Amino acid sequence: MRFNHITIVAASAALASAQTLNIPTRSGSIVSLSAPSTISGAKNYSNQEFDRGRACNSDEDTGSESAVFNLNDGASLSNVIISANALEGVHCKGVCTLTNVWFRDICEDAISALGTGNVLIQGGGAQNAIDKVIQHNGKGTVTIKDYTVVNAGKLYRSCGDCTNNGGPRHIVVQNVKVNGMTSDLVGINSNYGDTATISGSCGISKKVCQEYKGVSKGSGSSTKVTTTANCKGAQGLLSKLPAC
């Protein structure tokens, strides 16, 4: 599985020339965690870098036990770098805020919104995702502002085949820059009432907003649909983002 990850990332890197991910210089050495760090309240790491000491050898969902950080309901995480050796990145269990959180390389997902409540992702960025950067399995609104993505499949996907899947889920994208994105900027399940509102964003992607038919696990696969009514905003119906 890792071979495929490297191959796809290398291919998409050929597309990425206009936009690069400027990750801040880390503070100190990389901290390799033997277990996820669970955060309640607010935590500012002042650009420390963390991983789990395990190279990516699978792009399957390996759960919160493989995450670098698990954020409890109401927690906030800021100014931190997630290094490459981790199967999962940050898991939000409810309402959470991520500010200037950076990902050097993504194995399964960078950020997973798993609980009920709104998630704000502001600043920061991610690169080298074989599939998606942000996975939304819970309920509520995910807002992504002033974010940068280089070499990825999707920026955001509303879960296509979760257990007891449903919605509505909402995604708001504001002032995001993307380059080398091989699929849709966002994917939502219109049959569950999901919506996407996209504004002020630019870069290279195949499509801005793709609607799907979501399903519950064991009920088949989530499939693309041709409707566009749930894709909101001036850019929501465009086939491409404007150049940055």
C-alpha cells in the first residue's frame, strides 16, 4: 500500500509548481509518541513536531488509537506540525478548533471530524494525501479557512459509507489554495442534505464540488450523482477553481 502512496504522490508532484506548502521551521526535535495525545481545553505547541513512529503501510482507517492527537469536545490545538510517520493525524471528538496545524505527509486522513458539533480549521495546511485531507463522519459544520493543500485527492469528504450514516453535514471553504489536487475539492452526500459553500479559493483541482449518494456500511458503495443544487457559492458550480 505504501508503494502506491509514493507513486501517486510523485505523479501529482509533477503538477505542483505554482503553489508550495511553506511549513514553519519546527521547534526542537521530532517527538515520537507511543500513544495518542488526548487534549482537553487549549494547547499551543509553538511549532513542535510530532509523529507516532510508524511509517505509512496502509491507507485504511485504523481508528483513533492510531492518531497523533485526539481532541475532546471543545478542545483547541494550535501551532503544531504532524510529521510523516503516523497512520492517522488529528481526530476531533466534537466541537474543536485547529489553528496553524501542518501535515508533512498524510497516510489515511489528516483530520477526522468524528463527533457532533462544529469544527474550525484555520490556517495551516497539508500535503501528499493519497486520498482526502479531511474526513467528516460526525454531524455539524466543518469550516476551512486560509488553508493550503499540495498534492492530494480531495480536500474534504463527507463520509460515503459510515455505520448508521446520515446527515446533514455542512462544509464551508474560504480562501483555500490548492495545487496538484487529483480529484474534487469537496465531496458531499446530497441525499442526506449535506451542503458545501465555497468562496475565495483558487488553484488546481479536477472539480470544485461533487455530490454523492451516501450509504450505510454494508449497503453498497457511495456513488456520484449529477445534481449540483447542494453546492453553494459562486464557485460551487464551476468545474475548476480559478488560478491563484
